[in-house]
Amino acid sequence: MLLIHQAINAIGELVLTLTIPFLWWLIVTRRQVHFGRWLGFFLPPVQRTWLTTVIVVLFTLLLAIPLPLIVDHGILATFVFNHRGFAGIPATLVYAIVGTSLPEEIFFRGFLLKCLQDRFGFLPANLTQAICFGTVHGLLLAGAGNWLVTLIIVLIEMVIGYCLGWLNERRSGGSLYTSWGIHALLNTVSALIALFT
């Protein structure tokens, strides 16, 4: 039942998330580029050096992994997975890969960053999408009662959002696959922590 619920949520999130970018693309950029390519659905170019990318990925993981450990599990979206054990793994994967990371990457890095970057350049665009990314995560935790923990999470999410945007645009040629993979990994680990605690 949890798997079906997560699949329905994932489809709803994707439809909702794709609506604004699709309308924007339809009105503004349809004649210039295919919708999927405009969002970043293409393989990233092969890199000659992976060191910077590996360092940024490890930095992002080190920032994100402790988050489920410092926040009350009852307020996190992963709460539904608490104590489910191995039976919850399929639902966890749907949640982490399709239900959260994909819609967030489409909206923040695929749509918002690319639209702002066209008008203002990379740095202001990436900072703006990172601030929006962190703020949305903070709003989801606003009712937690501990403003300091919420502020720390917002700042961490902003840094993660900035790193993901940088990886997409500066190391992956605009491809979403890099940030989607990292984001899915982070959300999977977070949900797995909930499964077994």
C-alpha cells in the first residue's frame, strides 16, 4: 500500500512540477529547443578530469547525510518509512528517485536556474535558485518549533542547491542527470535511515 501511495504522489508531483516549465517553454522557447533538452534531459559530456566533481559530490554528501540525524523524524517527509525495514525499500526508491529528487531538480535546476541564467548570468541565477531551494525546504520544517535547526537546514540546503546547480551547469553542460543522481542518492540514504530507525 505504501508503494502505491508513493507512486501516486510521485506522479502528482511530476505533473505539478512540469506544468509551469512546460507553459514557459511553450510560450517562450518552443521554437529554439526541444522541451526535454531545455530542461536538461541529455547525457552530460565526458569529463577529462573528475577531481573537482568528486570533491563537490563528497562535500554535498557530507552536508546532507547528518540532516536526518539532527531533525526530529516526526516532521520529515521520510517519517512514513520509519521502522518499515526491508519491506519499505521499493516505496523508498520511488519516493527518493521519482517523488522528490526528480521534481525538485526539474523545477530548481532544470527550469528556474536555466531561465534566470539566460537573463542574469550563472552566478546570480545559481544563487537565486539555491536560496529558493533552501527556503522551500525551510518552509516545510517551519512548524518544527526549533528555529535554529530550521535555519541550519535552510543554509545547508542552500549550499547543496548551489553545488548541484554548479555541477549541472559548469561540469555537466546543463544536464540534469548529475544533480538528479546525487539528489536521489541523498534522499535514498535519508529514507533508508528512517526505514531502519
